[in-house]
Amino acid sequence: MALPQAAGVKTSNLVIFLALETSPVTYAMIANLGDYTGPAQQATVVDVSKHGDSFRRYVTTLRDSGTIGAPCWFDPTIRTLAGNADALAELFQSQDLRAWLVAFVDPDVIDPTSGDPTITKAVMSFNAYVSKFSLDAPVAGVWKATTEFRTDGKVEYLWADTTPPVGQPLP
């Protein structure tokens, strides 16, 4: 008898897209993502205790959606914005705030208008600056850029079909 498969989401075919400045907005595939981290979110917590309180009291003020870091894998021979090492480098140099989308794609189903693989599940969208960019082009390897995105504002999670957990009754 086969053992049950462990729960989890495979991250192969995870891609980062850049929102193009078109109307309506369209997205260009920039690179495949490796093991990404983040967003490393945090909130500023302020002590609001006063005389007479028995315990310290706190409130959260501003929230920070943090950074998202990932190696971006790409083919530098594709001289369009999508897949171009210069695109991420240019965005780092220009310090432009841009809109991004992280999504899973199906490499076997090509969109006839863009030529990109079809998005199968969007993970998150966010506005960010490219805050770190380090190109790695080994002789016997794959081109990649270790990239960090400094988010601006709220990160929108796009798991539309996620089932919320069901509460358990107290004993």
C-alpha cells in the first residue's frame, strides 16, 4: 500500500511577472524564481502603558510588508524585456517603483497573444523597487540574478480558492 503524499505546494514553474505600463495592464514574464523568501513582514509596536496599568499595553502602528528575495533564473539570449538580464539591472539602476506578480505557469500551454506560458495560479502581487541585484553568469551553469524586491504598501495574496480553516469546538 502506498503511503499518503505529504501536503505541500510544489514550486516548480514559479515565475515573476512585471506589470507593463499599458492600458489595460498586461504582465511580461521576467524570470523563473528559485527558492524565494518573504515577504518578511513586520509591524512597529509602540508601548502605550500609562500610570495605573498593572501590565504593559501595546498597539501596532505602521506595518511594513518588507522584502522578497529570490534568485531569478533566465535565458539571456532572449533580447526582450522578459528574460533579459538587463531588464532587472535597469530597474535596479532606475529605482522605479513597479508592480509585480508572482505566479505558477503551465509551460505546455502558451498564450497566443504574448507567447508566454499560461498562468495557472497567481500567488501574490505587490509594488516594489528592485533593491538588490547581483548577476551570476557561470561558465558551466545557468545565468541567474540574486534579486531582492523592497515592497511598498500591502502585498496582496491571490490564493482565491484557499479554504479557510474550520474552528474546533471547545471540549
